[in-house]
Amino acid sequence: MEKISGKETVRNMEHLVKLLHKEWERSGRTKAEVSIDTADVMTVESRLAEEIQARQGQLEAQEMPFKECMELSKENFVLLRLAKKIKKAADRSERRENAVSFAVEMDKEEYRLFSTLIKVQEA
């Protein structure tokens, strides 16, 4: 078996993390559709932004085990992906006249995080 140097191990880990980031940017199969009132868009967007910043601050400030760091990083990517979806749907609804609300399709991870941050009323 071939010996791997420390530098090569670091490069391999950086490559692996980069691949994970690409994968985390992709949404999974739609599991839920959430309706957001246009009046609540600013509140939802600011709440997501606060949570993303708080989690990023945790990643930068604390020395935590690699596994926890990766889990927190993944959740941040999911929140960023969700924020992008909400922004896109909100922009589309602004172009429609008399739009009161808009729907955002979410995968399982997005919905789980969204429902923990924002009170979701089940139909």
C-alpha cells in the first residue's frame, strides 16, 4: 500500500469538502410545499440570514470535532439553498399583480430546518 504524505492528505480532504459543498447545493426531491405571504417575506428572509450568520460564526469561532463541523456546514448550505429558493419565488410573485402569497417547494432537509426556524401552520 502506498504511503500518503500529510500535504496530500490535506489536499484530498479539501477536495472532498469541495465535492460535498457541490452536492449540498443541490436540492433533493420535493417533499413539502410551503405557502409564504408576501407580507412575511422580509421577516422570513431576515430570520434565515440571522441563522446562517449565527451558524457561520459558530464554525469560525469554536474548535469543534470534524464531524460536528461538517454537520453544521451542511445545514448552512441547506439554509443558503432555501434562502435562494425563497428569494426567487418572492421575486416571481412580485411580478404578478395582486399576489398575496407564493409557494416554495422544499425537500426534506429544507423543510425540517425551515419548520424549526419559522412557525409553520399545517393545513
